[in-house]
Amino acid sequence: MLFLEYPPCSTCRKAKAWLDEHAQEYQARHIKENNPTYEELKTWQARSGLPLKKFFNTSGQLYKSLQLKDKLPAMTEEEQLRLLASDGMLVKRPIVVTDETVLVGFRVSEWEQALL
């Protein structure tokens, strides 16, 4: 299991604690220092079944400063994926990647259903 996190993020810390409490083995990856690639994001988005917009950190400062709320609807999926791959701070976190699923954000009920 791959766990993408931004260590200062309180939600990421809660998610990591949840994984530890439930004895889940994972490889942690700092999303800002080692941001997801275009290929990874494309694969994960397809596996997750989620719309691409769910992969954007809409509450982040970078998202807001780039005014992406207004720009994303006019962008192609390819352009959105390339933008996400350009900076890990644009990507919603945490993300858990397993062979079966991809979870974006931390919702206990979703994690329990997918991982336990």
C-alpha cells in the first residue's frame, strides 16, 4: 500500500494514525517532495472511479492563487492531469493506493470498507 501524505497536514497525520492503529502496512511518500507523475495520476484516477476534480486540493493556497475554480472547467482532462503532476500541493491528500483501489482524502467509513 502506498500512502501519499504532506506531513504537516493534520488530516494526513490522522489518516496515518488510523493506518497504524489498524496494523496496515504502507510505504509513506511525501507528496510535495515526490509528487505524483502524470502516469500515476491517470492510472489512479481510473482505478478510483472518481472524477478528476476530486484529486485537486480545492482548499489549498496554490489552487486558490491560480484561480483554478474558474479555470478547471475549461481545461481538458489531459491539461488537468499535467497541472496536478506539476506540483504535489495541488493534489488532495492523503491518498492511499492499493492493487484494488485508490482512496482520496480521509473518510473513516470509506477506509474501513476498502482496507479492513
